[in-house]
Amino acid sequence: MVDRAWDLLANGKPQVTRFRLNPLNRRWTSPQGDKSDAWVISTCNAQLDDKGKVVSILGTVFDISDLKWAETMESRRKNEAIEAKRQQEK
């Protein structure tokens, strides 16, 4: 994944990648105290010279663990609501 992104970046195409960090090395704790995977989003842009050669690369990494946790909680609540409605219709 990194090699592919690097190749695209070397051709001047900005890259945005989301990935989960190794759970053995990095965990995230929710506001309720639950442990979950840590997630980050990485953005990279290459600055090219007149000949198209990479001069420099600017990259950022943001921790999006709280957003991924919120997505998971929203999905779980939706599934619980669907199941509760299904049970009521029986």
C-alpha cells in the first residue's frame, strides 16, 4: 500500500490514506473507557520542479480514532434499532 502511494506521489498526485495502527503498539480509549483500534489519516503532496522531478514532500498525519469509534457506535445503534423493530413486528 505504501509503495503504491509513494509511486503515485512521485508522479505528482496527492495521496490520502486511512489506516489502522498495530493494535499491539497503539490502542485508543473511548470517552466511556472502551479500548479500540487507533486509526490515522495521512495526506501527502509532492512539490515538483519544472522538469517534474520531486523537490520536496509535505505530509501530515491526523488521529481519527474518535471518528472511527463514532462510526462504529452509530452502526451498532442502527443495527440494534433495526433488530428491536424486527422483534416488535413478530
